[in-house]
Amino acid sequence: MSKMMLKTEGDKYVVVTRHFAASPESVYRAHTDPNLIQRWLLGPDGWTMPVCISEARPHGKIRYEWTDGKGGGFYLTGEYLELEPFSRIVHVERMHMPDPTPDSRVETRFDADGAGTMMTMRMTLPDIETRARMLATGMEHGMEASYVRLESIL
Amino acid sequence: MPTLDAAFSALSDPTRRAILARLVIGEATVLELAKPFKMTQPAISQHLKVLEGAGLIVRRIEGTRRPCRLAKPGLDEVDRWLAMLRSALEKNYDRLDHVLAEMKPEKLRGKR
């Protein structure tokens, strides 16, 4: 049941669902507490997040800075819009590569599911230009191999 | 997709992005594309050449017309982006499983 599901909703949204063997409270805290976020929201192997700001309140700021330890890196900024402990978070975010991408609104839900939690994240699908830029960045940072591998599975 | 750099540079132009958006609806000739964009046919042809070179569109010959349409690899770009997102998220959530397991030692009830 831990398999992640990712599907598009029309050409506007991406919806990701994933089950976790922990309470909604724990999963919610892992999404809002900077000390916890820094341990898992990292992307490809070898990346770290030396700077993590997460002010979990309405209008609170978000800033994640990633580095590959070899001089490569980028950052994300955002703001929290709505927080319903421990069931729902709405925030906006943008990547800086280094120019900012258009704002993306992300809604994350945490629903009790048996002894664990079903997380549902719904985000705006970036426009074609943003996707091209992110793909180009991803390739620069050596993600090519991982998504070529995944393409053969998809 | 051997031409990501070319695709990336082709997409950097707003007119070429608009042409692609138009082609999502269906095939179009240079003449049909020139009209809404209020551009000359040679100017549109130049943009089409860049898009074709980047593998984003293909053109076929139909008598004297050369209608163009979106190339499959261009459409796969969304899938490529989603695959990159999927790869990053799967790694993240596998790590989150471990973080969550360490967050609740009190619930292990003296296991081991």
C-alpha cells in the first residue's frame, strides 16, 4: 500500500497519493517542521537542504535551499495560505533557477487510513516553458539516468 | 529525445510557444498560422523550421501544402516532466517513511 500514485487531472493539475504507516499528526508535522523537512524533502540522492525555513501559519514564509555539494543548487520560496492541523495544508511555491517560475498552488491533505495516513497532494501543472526549464535543470544535475529508467517503466 | 537543448531553446520564444499551443488543436498550414499571428509567411516559416529542427513538430507534404502538427516526442515532454517529478517524490517519500518510523518510538511498545 505504500506505492505512490501520480496522475494528471486534465491538463491543469497533478495529483499524488501516498500511504504512510504513521498518524496524520506525524505526517503533517513532517511536512511543516523545518527540522523534519530537512531530513526527507531532498530529491535526488546526494542532495541536501542546508537552509529550511517553514513558518507554519497563514502568511508564513517557506524557503528551501538545496545543494548537490558540488556547487550546484537552487531554491524555492513560498507562503502558507491555509493550515488545518493535522489534516490539510495549502501553500504557494515557486522555484528559482535562478529566475522564479510562476506560482504553483499546492494543496496537501492527510486523511486517516487504517492505522496510517493517506496523503493526497494536488498541485498545479507548470506551463510548458517552466517544465522545459525544470527538465533542463534536472538534466544538468544528473537526473537523466533516473528518469530514463523510469520512462521504461511508465 | 536527442534534442532537448534544441527543444529548450525553441520553447524560449513566445511566438513559437503560441504556435505549439495552436497546433495542440490540430494540423495547420503556414498560411493558417500566419493569419492569427499577424506575421508574414517567411517569418512563420522560420519559426516552423526551428520547431521542426527541435523535434517538436513534423510536416507532411499534401500537394502544394505542407501542413504541420505536433510531433509525438514534443507531446512526451509532459510525461518526461512527470517522470522527473515522480522520481524525486518517490525518493522523498521513501526517506519520509524512515523519518516517520523514528518519530514514534513511543508507539513501538518495547519491540525488540
